[in-house]
Amino acid sequence: MVRKKRGISRHTAVRLVLAAVVLAAALIYREAGNFPFGKSSGTLHAADSGGAAKGRDGASSDSAISGALSGQAQSGLPVRGSSQPMPFVGLPPAFPEGRAPGSRISRVPVSKAKTMPAATQKSAVPKNVYLTFDDGPSAVTPKVLEILRREQVKATFFVLGDQAETRPELINAIWEQGNVIGNHTYNHNYKDLYSGFTHFWSQIKKTEEIIRQITGVRPQLVRAPGGTYGHFDDTYFHLMKQAGYLATDWTVDSGDSARRGVPAAEILKNSVQGTQSSRVVLLLHDGAGHQASAKALPEIIKKYKAAGYVFKTLDASSEPVQFKAHPGKGAAKRTKPDEAWIAANITPKPPYLRQENRWQW
């Protein structure tokens, strides 16, 4: 009887070689610190030596172990005690400060940052202030313009026709700097202006033509000398509106024309008393003798800026400030314009022209 020679079959040999290759690869990964079976080499070293060891990211194996115990796992890798891969559940990092040591990423975990409610901001009511200057131009006007230019603020100038006539270069300077020009009548003479509407009207038209010759624009914004209170009656208001003009007063009086020589400190105090209001139309003067107003102006601007105000110029986009009709004692002697005069002089301004000229106000 012939005995068969015993040995390893080719199939068995291939399996042994493959097992040796896998084992060698595992050892190489282990030494390189990149173990392929879900644990870092630091953790294996710790298990071998019984002490803590550092992994690639610099964290101790205690941190890695605590992360495993808390249920952290990489997506698709098996968790001890289970044969099924554990899906990634987006848990926050195990590190106590919310980020890996040495990381520049925010300490707030990504999952929390996404669900964190957005900060709500209270919608603040807009606050606007309109600086207005009456009675110019004069030798004070260049100083006022210099301050406005330095502070990057625009204002509205209600000019007198007789002053504009003698100082056209200042009217140009006001206009070219981006400020608004309004009509303040020709000579500021109360007795003439408020003896009857036809007298007021003639001064408005005369000043309007002077300004047009200098700037090319007819201003429709008007301020009555002394304000409308005690001067305008219903006829004044009605006919000015019918002709397309906008008569406007103020909400805060700086008091710079209350008497001669009002000091800058008093002007400042009066000017900033309305900083709780959402809309301030401030009355100032740049006429002759009002150097104190120019002196107080930088601090006035500073106070309003600090209070959160936006500086604007008057225009037709909002309702004008108008005092209630209270014409005073002399109004009874006034003669109202007849229908023929109104038809000849008061021509209602077409709506399309008002829209076109809004930027002029």
C-alpha cells in the first residue's frame, strides 16, 4: 500500500500568507498611530502599559475613552458590544471646553450653534433733526458753512432777498455745498408783510426771482419772518398752499434772536432741549450779529449726533411744521384779495411740477 505524502495544501498556504500580511499591516498602523479598527495607537499603548498615553491630536486616552463611553463614534465604525455600525448622531465634542486642544474653531459646538436663536434687536424709532438758518446771508454765513462742511452735515437756509441781492456769492456757496435754500421774504419788515396778503406775496415773488437768477431754481419752501403764529390767518395759509408753496415753522427755538448778545452756552442749552423727540426742526440764525450761533453750532451738532439723530434738509416729503392760525390784533384791518387778483396771481402749481421740484426744497 502506497502512503500519501502529507503537507499543506495550496489553498491553506494562501490563507496563511494573507493572514500574515494583514497582521503585519496592523502592526505597522499601530506603530504609526493610525490604527484601522476604531482605536488610536495611544489608546492601545495605554491598554498595554496600564497608563495614560497621548494620541495624534494631543488628547489623553482618558478623553478618548470618556468619548467612547458617552456614545461617540465615527460614522460607519462599529461600537463595542454591537455588530452593527453606529450612525453619526451629531453629539457635541467630548472635550470639556467644546473644542479639541490647539483648535482655532469656536468653542460653541456646531450642533448648538445651528439651533441657537438669533439675537433680536429692538427696532429703534428713527430720529431726524433739521438745522434751519434764517435772515442770511451775512458775514456769519461762511463760518456756518465751514462747520457744516467739516461735520458733513446739510442744512436749510431761509434767505432774505435784499441780503441775497448784495451777497450772491454766498447764495452760490450755500447752494453748491448741497444745502437747501428757502424764501424768507425780501426785507423782513413785519408791518408791511402782515398788513395784507398781497404785500406778503409781492416780497415772496421778488425774493424768488433773485434766487432764481443766482441758482437757476425758484424755491417753493417759505418761512414767514417771526413764524406764522400771530401773523398768518387762514387767507395766508390757503393762498400759499394753493400757489404751491410750503410754509414751515419750527419745533425747537434756539433763542439766539430773543435779545441782543445771547451767549453761545445759552443757545446750546436751548437747542438741545428736544432730543427726546423723533423729529426736530431747529431754528437758528446766520444773519448779521449772530456770531454766537456759529460758535455754538459744533457742540449742537455733536449733541444731536450723540443722541442718535440723522441730519436732514427740509423738503416736500413730509408734513410741514405749521403753527395754528392766530393772526393777532392787526388782522381785522386786513383787506382780503379779491377774486380778480387771485385769478391773476395765484396759479395752482401742477402736480407734475411739484414732483419734479421736490429736490429743490
